[in-house]
Amino acid sequence: MKFKMILAILFLLQNSYSFAQSKEDKNYGKATYERILNFDSNPKNTEFSLFFNPDFSIFYEERIEPKEETTLKPSSNDEFDLSFDVKFNGSKYIVLTDFKKDSIQSQVSLFRDGKQKTYIVEEKIKKTDWSIIQEFKTISGFKAQKAEGLFRGRKYIAWFTSEIPIKYGPWKLNGLPGLILNVSDDKNEVMFYAKSIKAPINSNSVSNSEFTFSNDYDKISLSKYLKFKKQQVEEVKKLFSSKLPRGAKMETTNSKSNDIELEYEETIKD
């Protein structure tokens, strides 16, 4: 494989972590989620797993189906709308959330300098102001309670269970007094649904100091990542422009973002 990567799950399976927990402690477990991104009425499903203990969690993509999709749709007799969706070979999305260090590290890949590059993006945990609502239902055998909160430009409706009293959830959503089982934004564009939950698991509170991302990947701040991501769009446009027939021109009239995070704190934007 052209690009190397170290996966959190390999550390777990290859005994990079040593496990030991008190009996029947539901603060240690694993949840499997289905993520649905439904932009432009084109839903895409991905399966993720979340390993958690009282201090930190590891959220990672289960499977990769490498693909590069490019579509041209006619908008008039002599114009076409171009859209693209690129997934990088051998690259999984991983999020490590550490409450002790007040940090989130995300393993991401970008198209940069004409090739795939993987980075570890570092940021502080963004606190979500949740409003807990006296509404309940059962999810995967657990009593779940409703909560609403705003996170980076989206309003989320979450269902969490205090039967697993840890502050984690899928992706970067956390801070409730129990594991987040289901969560979606109010536009139903971003959705996470728990498919299975194992708690307690016969494993140990893992020492975060024993987990390290590959040294092959540069660590960058969230603000730098956003800058690189913006530059990536221009690089992809140049790539497609170079493939156009002679005499054809590529002009951008509008650009719609299908990002999960729509807004950032002013300190990050700077």
C-alpha cells in the first residue's frame, strides 16, 4: 500500500493496550454506530466503532471502500455542473477524545500538493451546551433520555443513557451525563445511530499514553487544517480543469459546503 497508517483498533488487537477493569463496570465498553450523511438527498452510510472508558474514547471507521466519483450533469446546452466525491486509499477516519488532556485528535487525509496526505489534527474539546428534556425511550435495551444542543453550526437532538454514565458519544459529540446512543441534526443531514452496545466489555481501562498515531503523519492545528482544506478545493478544481478538452473552460459560479461542521469559534478561524 502506497500510504501507511496505524489504526487504533490494531493497537487494541495486538495488545498495545493492557486491559483490567472492575467487574460489571459499564464505563468500559464498545458501541457500533451507523453514520448517515444525507446531503442533496443522496444519503451515504458508514459504520464506525467507539471504544470508551472514563477518561477517553477512540472513534474509528470500520471499513474503507476506496472510491473516486466524478459526475457531470447538464445544466444547459453548453454547460455542465461538476461534482466530485473522493475517498482516499487505505485511510480511515479516527477521532481520539481525551477529557483528561481536554483534547481531540483526528486522523484525516487531504488532497495536497497533488497527492494524498494524512494529518493528525489537534484541537481542544468544544463544549456543547446541552438542554436535557424529560422525554424517554428505549434504545438497544437501554433507557434513553432526550437532549438538544448546538455544535458548530448545527442543532442536534440526542438520546443518551445514564445507565452507561460516561460523557462520550459518536464523533466529537459528548458532554452529556451518559453515553450518546442516537443523535441527528434538525435537518436530518447528519445522523448517528447505535447498532450495538457492549458494556461492560472484558477489557481494561486503557492508558492513553500507550496510544500513539503514526509518526509518519504531521500534527497540525484545527485552524491549519481548515486552511489546507480550503486549498484542497482549489487543487481539485485545477486537477479537473487540466483534464478538460482543449478549448473548454472551467468556471465556478457557486460552491456549496456539505461539511458536518458549518461554523467555528473565532479563535479557530484566526
